[in-house]
Amino acid sequence: METTQIRTQYGEVQGVRENGAVIWRGIPYAEPPVGDLRFHMPRPPQPWEGVREATRFGPVCPQPGNELDNSMFGPSNARPVQSEDCLYLNIWASDKSTEKRPVMVWIHGGAFVTGAGSLPIYDGASLAVNGDMIVVTINYRLGPLGFLDLSSYGNAYAANLGLLDQIAALEWVRSNIAAFGGDPEKVTIFGESAGAMSIGALLAMPSAKGLFRAAIMQSGASQVLPPEAAKRIADGYLRELGASPDDLSVLHSASTAELLQAAERLRQSGQENILSLLFQPVIHPQTLPVEPVVAIENGAAKDIALIIGTNQDEGSLFINQSSQILPREQVSGALEMMTGLNGDHLVDQYPMTVQGQAQIMTDLFFWRSAVRYAQAQIAHGPVWMYRFDWSQPGHSWLGTATHAAEIAFVFNNLPLLRHIGVQPDELTTNLAVQMQKAWITFAHTTTPATMEIPWGDYKKHDRTTIIFDRQINLVEDPDHDKRVQLIGD
């Protein structure tokens, strides 16, 4: 790339060269959602005069506690600044003159309440350089600011603001990414956990149509609240905040801290447990009119290529000690709401132990929903299924193939694992190369491939699934009996 100074439709931005990539950090893709714009749909950013320095990440969206302090994300000299003015994106491009390169847009996870596109684990340099492409990471509004459904309180309020932020970022990419060497017709969205659940919704949202041609969903699928549940949560939140249906002024006069504190009080009141989320996408006629998996069954994502998968031990991140075991009736109720199946019958299949409840999360919250989503899409577009099995035996966190463990492999940022005491061996290093290669090939061609083994697509008759471990293998219909029991044939 000849220059680090690029003209967007809103003004010029100045990036930097680092690690074989050109990087632009902290580019606004929407007007700051503050003041009168709090709890309202995103608007295009205001143009600026002169050259905007794009060398530092923008603020992260407001979120609770010390969620950004995890050492896996690399050493940091200071905690990131939080601000409601947080709708920024970051771009990595390989330092080459190639034009019309494929674009990968990352949507971060964090249970819809935490995270940021600027975390070191999401550094896009390796992916951009090794793939000769453009990598974009984004922020989107979180918690009550992004996923509190106030639409029942008047037409002034929209539902699913966090998803609408993601769409605004994708619209910015479509309009501006060519100037950075990207091809707006070759956009792949990829994300993990809440990021993958967001993608599950985007694939079903009419306003997201035409903004991408392929999607990768890592450890997340169709996850939404019905309108009635969203209304109960909104009512409870407003009570905690001290608002009334007749006077919502406190929504705009309260400080950011007060908004987060009201959410925490609601959570502690027993309205949320590890199997249910207060803040998440909601079914809404103007934004997300149909439950995503149903929309996909009906062809909402026709011709969109899809990679989808889970980790073998997702639940071990959330339930790993006896104090986290939930009461049986709470688990049963949550499972019935999530699956529509008999909760008591499901609970009876698992021991009420740490391992048993972790397996419930793996099977029912992650694996079942991924298989259902894949099954819904195969009649309308190509699908590839994976399972990530790699672990580091004896490690306190990575001793199982836990939730989020695959991210460092996709971005091939394995050196960050040293911060948590993992020295990658040769087979681990090779696995990262192979996984990243598959994601890169998919972004270029909408067909994934590793250098070691052909990855057959997912069909109902064989359900071919690639297993990513120190050795990569293909398996037909893994966990057949469990699938039939939980989903049907």
C-alpha cells in the first residue's frame, strides 16, 4: 500500500505501518450516541476537516467491572477508556498494492454486555498480512445502552440498537472500504459468542441484506428474547432506574454509571442466571421480525456461505466450581425457555455436578443451537461445520477446549498465550496456521480449505464436521445419538 493517508466519504484518516500491515484505529462509523441520541438508532458520522489521526483505538463501550483486565488479552499499561461515544472501527490491511482484496469484519463477543474490537486478542495484523486482505473490528453498544428494548414505550425508541450499530458499521464498510484496498462485494462477517449470535440475527434481518456474502459463527447461533420477556426486563430496569412509564426523562439524565448500576441491581435481583441473559437481541417487527433460526429455515440467508461451529467444552468457562452450580429448577426453567423442550426431562439427562452443568451449557446453549442453525441453512446455501477440541492439559483455563479458546488460533495470535503460561508446541502452532488458512480461504473464495485435509461441506445425510485439534480430522455426524435426542433426525 503506497500511502497510510486515506480519504473516506467523511474525511481523511492517517494510519500507521506496523508488523507488515497498515493500521487505522478509531475511525468513527456513526455519530456519537450521546445526549439526545442515547437509546436511539445510529446516525452517520459528521464529516471533518483536515486529516484525522487514526493511530489510537477509540473508547470502548460502557461495561461493568474489570472484564477487560483478563491477561489473555495481553499486557496493558492502563485500562481502556470507557465512553458512550464508542462507535468506532479499526482496519488492518496487508502492506501490498493489491486491489479489491476480500474483507473480514469481526464482531466481538462478551454476552452482549462486555468486550471491544480493540482487545489485543483481536489484533488483525496476522490475518490481514497472511491472507492479503482487509480485517475490520468494530465496537457496538452493549448492555442496556445497546440491548434494552424500550420500543414498547413509544415509537421514538428502536429495539436491537447494538445490532443496528453493527449494520451501520457494515454500511460504512460497503461505502468506504474500497479506498483501503478492499472489495465491498467480498465481505465476510465473523464473530464469537455474542458476536456469533449477532451474526445469527444479522443473517435474518432485512436491513442487513446485501452487506456481506459469507459468515462465520464461532460458538453462537440463534439467541433472542421474545417480546414479552423483553418487556418484563425493560419494566424491571426502569423501576431500578427510578423511571415510570409516564416519565422516562431519567433515561437521558442519568449518568453512564447509574445506567450500569441499575442493570447490575436487576441482575442481582435474580432476573438473570448463566443460562439466561437480560440484554440480548429481541424479536421486533421493525428490526428482527422472525426468530433467526426460523427465518433461516425460510431462506432469509439464501446463497450466503456459512461456517459454524463450537468448542468441545464450551461450558467449562462458565461453570467450573461448585459455587456456580445452579438449582435444578432454575436450570430446568431456563432450558425449557431456550429449547421449547421439557426442561425436567433435559435436566434428568445430566448429573447436577460441576461437570454435568458445564455439559448442559455446552450441549444445549451452544452445540444444539449451532446444529439447528446449520441444518436450517443447508437447503439455501453452502454450510461447513467444525468443532474445536484443542486443550492444554493441566492448565487452569485451557485444560479443556473451553469457550473462546479458538480465537487466538483464528487470528493466529498465539504469542498472547504466553501471558497465561502457555508455550505453544509445534502441533499447536501448526493448528493455528491451518485454522487461519481455512478462514482466509473462505474469505477469498467462500469455500474453506486447510493445507492438511479437504473440508467437506455439511449435508443432512452425512453431517461432515472437521475437528480442529493437534491432529485435524473429519468426522461424520459426531454425537449422533445426542443430536437425535435433542433435535430429532
